[in-house]
Amino acid sequence: MRVKSLCKSPDIYTCNSYLILGEWNRLEDRNTLIDPGTDGSIIAQIDTIPTGCGKRPVEQIILTHNHFDHAGGVSKLKKRYGARVLAFCDGPCVDELISDGQCLRVADGYLDVIHTPEHSSDSICLFHRESGCLFSGDTPLRCHVVEESFSPEGLITLERLAELNLWLAYTGHNGAVCGGLNELVRKSLHVLRRSDNGLEKQYHEAMQQFVY
């Protein structure tokens, strides 16, 4: 699995987009774009990348959530490449709904879908087990001080991510973060668990409703 980090447009607020290709660009590899961004400006970059003879440069698009800075350009990408669009909840241009725990064929490997409803109710992370690579979207991984905006669902999310063997995170806006991710997540959990704002009680209540 190869990850191409695409440059963001300097002219508009948008997210990081990632094009995932197989190691050898084989016909059976499923070229996948994670988060097309706001306006479709990444098309010009994608068209310059060798993505395999006889293959569409983008065969599927996965949205980490449906906010405009991640999904606004999806219609242009879909029209350009005829790609299928996968997302956790329905929205413009979405062809297939994906679910927590689902394993998706991406490039020459597989990504696990992890529902992480902290930033938004439809947020997901995508995890590549073999490399420890996480596509985190806008799911927060770091917490130094508990704020009222950090929800019980956020604590549940960190509990789940702490169980993974994380090595590299491709984030929605801050680029790639490499090394020390397990420790970062565990420290964030430690901060949240020691808080005195009732978050732990809310966490246990939320656990009764959370669907894995």
C-alpha cells in the first residue's frame, strides 16, 4: 500500500486528501481516495500520478465524515473518475453506506472502519493493521486539558484507539504524525479519566447506548 499525500489548495479552506495505491499498480488493486476536500482542485495533481495502465486513477472515494471541507468536492471527483463514494451516513453522491467494524478493500490491502463519533456523529477512522497506519480524519487524538466540548463519545473513541498498535496517523488537517502515537493516545485517556467534570460518569452512561 502506497499513500500519496495531495497538496491542499492555498486559496480555500480544505482538508488533507490521500490517494492510496497498490505497491505495483496491478489491475486488481483498488485505487482509493480518502476525503476529496472542498473544491475538487486535487484533480490536477491526481492526473499527474502514475496510477496503473488500464485503470481509473480513482475507483472509490471514502469520506471520513460529511463536513464540507472533506466532502465538498466529491461530486467533481466522482464525475471525473466515475468513482463510487463510501461514507458512514447518507449524503450527496454517496453510493454505499459503510459500518463500524467493516473491512474495506483498499488498493492492495484492507482498512478497518472504526466509528469515532467525537468530531461529528458520522466520523470514522480507517486503520491498516499490517502497517499500524491510521487515517484519522478530524478525530482528535491528543487531549492536554479537558474542555466541555470533549464528549463522552470522545472518551469511548480514545479507548478504542488505545487498543490498536498505532504507528502512523494521516490526519485531516495537520499532516502525518509518526511515532509515539500509542503513548499520545494513552496520555490523552489519562487526562480525561483524571478530570473532575463528570466526564467519567457520562462515559459509562454513553457506553450503555454506544453500538460497536
